[in-house]
Amino acid sequence: MLAPGAPDRAVQLIDARDIADFMLDRLAEGGTGRYLTTGVRGNTTMGELLGACVDATGAGTELVWADEQFLQDHGVAPWTEVPLWAPDIPEMAGIWASSSAKALAEGLRCRPVAETVADTWRALSEGGCPRPKYLQGKTPVGLAEDKHDTVLAAWDDRRWQATAQQRLPDASARQ
């Protein structure tokens, strides 16, 4: 399965249940104010997130980490075709850099991302919630299987060609 960029790329995620708990706690305490409620900066990486997905599904899927520019060059759309992928481009700068410090100081608690992934997979598997097919009703979510396979094959070809070039002796060294 295609995986975007580098596995150590930090992402900042939060479980909707943690947001709901925080809001209910604030209401119960009579609290007011505005809060940014997102995960703790760097609370996981893309590799840990996708690894948790592989573990939760038990699919044994192999993650193939493809260069972000390669994915963009092959028309893979960030965020929608590869959910939660925000490449290092100006349009997405800072997307994983929000601060929830105020909410954390007021009691926001964030469960581990692996727990959220496992619980989400369980709910999806048991029919407890619908599988999202569209973002905001219009944009399909996820990479179509044929496009995934085409881009993955192109990535494999690129890696094979790079390996083959490394094995060829340099013409100047033969002289």
C-alpha cells in the first residue's frame, strides 16, 4: 500500500471523543472561552499511524513509502486521496503545528492514536458507523484501486531503475 513521504513525519491527531469529553467537562464546570482542540504536537508520526492501521485490521499490509513529490507528480491528491497526508508544500504549511496548550491546561486529555485507530476499525467492522465515501458530500475519499495500482507500479519501476543504475559500472571507471 502506498504510504506518503517519510514514516517519521510528525502528525497531530485527536479523537473526536476527546473533544466531546473536553467540551462536556467545560460545560459542567461552567467554563467559557474558545479553545483549539487538536492533538498534542507530534503525538504520532505517519508511520506510527499507518502501522496502527495495519495492526488494527490484521491485514498484514506492506507499506511502501513513496516520495511526496513523486505522488504529487502522479496526480495523487493530498488529504482526500491519501487521508491525513499533508505534503511539505506552502499551501499546507503548519497544518500539523497547531497548539492546544490552552485546552490542555484546562484539562483536555488525548488518548493514544493507536487506541483511536483500533476503536475506529472495530466500529467500522461491526457496522457501528458508516464508512466515509465523500468529503463534504462531493469529493471522493481514498485513492481509487486502479490509480493506486498504477502509481505503485510507477514507484516500483522508479526504484528498480535506480537500483539497476547503481549496479552498472561507471563508463569512466572502465577506461
